[in-house]
Amino acid sequence: MRIVVLGAGLAGVTAAWHLVEDGHEVTVVDRQPQAALETSFANAGLVSTGHAFAWASPRAARIMLKSLLLPDQPLRFRLKADPAFWRWSLKFLRQCTTERAHANTRIKHRLCRYAEQILHNLIATTGIACDQERRGLLYVHRTQESLERGIANMRVMQEGGQGIEVVDRDRAAVIDPALAPSKSKIAGGIYCPTDGSGDAHKFTQALAALCAERGVRFLYGTTVQRLEASGDLVERVVTDRGELAADTYVMALGSYSPLLTKTLGEQVAVYPVKGYSVTIPIAGATGAPTIGGIDEDNLCAYVRLGDRVRVTSVAEFAGYDTSHQPSDFRSMLRALQDLYPNAGDFSRPRYWACLRPMTPEGPPIVGRGRFGNLYYDTGHGHMGWTMSCGTARITADLIAGRTPDLPLEGLTLR
């Protein structure tokens, strides 16, 4: 079968891998000159099944409202004259109940556990080098109140089989010895021993190279302009370099997916949420974190990636704007330096901002909508590194007519 995959990020490349493994003739289209140069380029690096919480929650709603008055919040809500923004925001707010937050978290966690194993197996069988670390993640809480809230929130995922260890500050410093000098600044944490980390950019580029060796055609520097359909089938993709026709199409363009599908009359509830990351070289420093984690009170994720340390934070509803300035990163660098004062060379930061493709509910979208040959693999939000291998396998199974190993409840087009 001839298949065109739209997008060469994590979602698109992992989908291409599973599809070519099934014997299909696969073409991948992306506007960038290489794979993984947008959202997958400098993400948090955490494979964080133990942190598969749905963003939409009563706490998120309070933070969003607070951000209208206080600009330096980790979840920043900016009023925009954009109908898509208002539609998405109203759907998001409807999910901000305790009942919906728990239901959406269960769906995300189930997918993450499934996807995590596929990712690990793929790395093991291909030998891809991506600074992988599988010694767990530590979710650090600075106050006892925060820790108790974190333990209570974890119960939803414990019911789904997530293993956790609640630790005090001394045990946290044993798990990550780099925390020892600043352990007095935390109350404790939650350790998830089966979580891990790695460089999603390195992984995706290496997997794209393996796909190319197996015959996948990559059309880089090619911008998708629109999809054209007849009846309930997509007939072609129109790009700035010509048209492409196939039997089946996979939509893996992240935040840009709804811009294309709306021309077909199909609304996809995905909206960009801007995230920031900064990477510093370790450069001989002796206090870099030995495993990744999250500073829960500052909502900052941090990870060691070989000879670098990366910290990520902020979810900003800013449309399709990816601009940034050094002041945008001060709070996250301050939080990292407070916990790991000798993590690296803080005078040599590399800044980055990207668009996370978020659904109001939290779980991504897979399967078909109104068109019989258009499959969705989009909306992974901030957890594309954790979930993409799972949604790629599901997409390949659906295209092949196989029943996926994972139930699709809560994952199909809403």
C-alpha cells in the first residue's frame, strides 16, 4: 500500500518505521531540512509514564485564571482573538473537574505504559544511541503539603499498575547523589523506578536514517499546503513542490494538523501550547543530576543528556508564536540552579521554544475521522517522547486491519 505520512517529528517517523516494517511503500513529508527540528528538537527528554497526569484539572483552571493577573505563572493563558483558541479553551475548561481529570489521566497512563515498552524494545533491537537512561525519575517536592498532594494524585496511576516509592529528603539524595548539597530545600519526593529519559532528537534522527535504509522516501523542505478529498476519501496532498497521491495518509503534523483538516471540513481539537527549554553544557561540573526529574513546586523538568543538562518549563497559550528572549528562561534556570548549583556552565545557555500539540482532554488522537483513508497520529502534547511509539504501533495496526493491543477508548477523534 502507498502511504504518505505528514510530518517528520517523533510521531511521523515512528509511524513510518512501523509502516515500512509492515511492507508498505512510505513517503514522509516535512517542511524542515531534517527530521525532528520542531517540537521533537529540544523537548524535556523524560520518558515519564509516572507523570501521565491530564493537564486539565481543578488546579489548572485556577492557575489559568491567576495567569491573567500575574504574568510569571508556569501555565500562562493569553487572551486571543482566535475562534479556534476559544473553542479549545472552553473544551479544556469543561475537562477541569476531578472526575474528568482522573478519567483522562487513566487513559494517558494506559497508553504511556504500552508505548514505553515499545520504545525500549525498539531501542534495544535497533541499537539507536540516544543518551538513554533507565534508572527511574524523581519527582521532587519542596514542601510537605506539596508532597502529600503529589502522593494523593499518584493514586490514580497506582491503580493502573504504576510503581512508586515515596521518599524523604535523605533517600532522595541517595537516589540522586547530586541532590545531597541541597537536600534541605526539599521535603522529599516520589520515585518512579521504571521511568527514564533520553534525547528524542537523536532518537528520531537515527530512526529516520534507518527508515531511509529500508526504503522510506523523505521529502524534506516540502511544505504541505492543503489536502484534497472526494467524498469520504482523501485524494491528494498539495505541497509547494507538487502533488502527492497515495492509498492512505497519516496526519502527524502536531499543532499544524487542525490547520489542514479544517479545509476538509473536519475539526480536530488540537491547539499549540508553547513550551520553553534551555540546555547548558556540563563542562566538567561535578553536580549535574544523575537521573532526570521534575521540581513539582516550580513545574520544571530537568534531565541529564550525556554532556548536557536540560530544563524545561512553562505552558503558554500564545498561538503559533515560537519567539523567545533570555528573560523567558530566568525562572526555570533559577529553579535548576537552586537544586543543582553545580549542574553545569550556566553562562552558556542554549534557548529553545516549541509548540506542544495539546488536546483539551490530554490523550492524543489516533484512528480515522470522516475520511476512510486519513489516519490521525497527533495531539501528543508534552508527552510525545513517552507516547509516540505506542500511537505509531496503533496506527500501523489500524491501517493493516489488525486489532490494536490497546483499547482505543478516549483516543479516537472526539
